[in-house]
Amino acid sequence: MAKNKYDDEPLWQDRKRILGMPISFTKYQFDTERLTVSKGLLTTTVDEVLLYRILDIKMTRTLGQKIFGVGTIHVYSADKTDSHLDLFNIKNADEVRRRLSRLVEKIREEKRMVGREMFGTAGYDAMTGGDTFAHDIGDMDGFDDMH
């Protein structure tokens, strides 16, 4: 995929809301490549997850969140340091969830990453395209058919 001048511009951004108002120091955004969560005023922490590494997205809304028109999006990824990110109290949470989900699927298809996380758990060696069980640890049934 060729880079263009819009790649680093956010497609969506918001802040964590308190009583429906964006008055916190937690910022959320995603662009065509990554989801970024920035927290803090004096000490700032930035968490970033590449979109193709996102495995699942879930949304929850409490009664209070419904009253103030916000929700929380839970993002689960294959990232070692940020396997679970929460985007708390964001406006139009269901719309954002759907948009993020579509973008994740699009980027995974473009990178030909569809379903790859499943292969890694079943003994598929993504680097060589081969079956690690047949060469390294024997058969799945516990018997080594090679000897």
C-alpha cells in the first residue's frame, strides 16, 4: 500500500468524557495504520496498537453512559504490551466501534493478514509458511511418524 499525505492524519479522535463533556487528559485517535491512546497531563503515556493486530472489539454502555450519550470500547489485540485497551466514555461509541472494525478488516485484507493469528496458535510457522509440528515437535497425536 503506497503512502500518501493523509496516512498520519487521524480518521477519528475524541477525549475521555466526564458527564458527557470532553474535559479529561485522555485522548483517543486512530488513523489508517494504528490506534493511539494518550493519557496524562504532567506525565504522559502513549499506547499504540497497529490496526492489523486487533483481534476483537467490544462495546459496553452502562445506564449512566446511556444518559450522557457515551460508551466504552474494549479493544483486544495480539500486541504483547497492549493486549487490552479501553476507550472510556467516548461519544457515539457504537458508530466508532463499527468504523474501527471495518478499518481493521480492510487493513488486514490489504496486508493479507486475515486469520493469521489462528495459524500461529495451531503450529503454523508464518515466517516460512510451513508446519512447525511436522519438523520440530512431531505429530499432534503425540506420535512421531517421521521415525
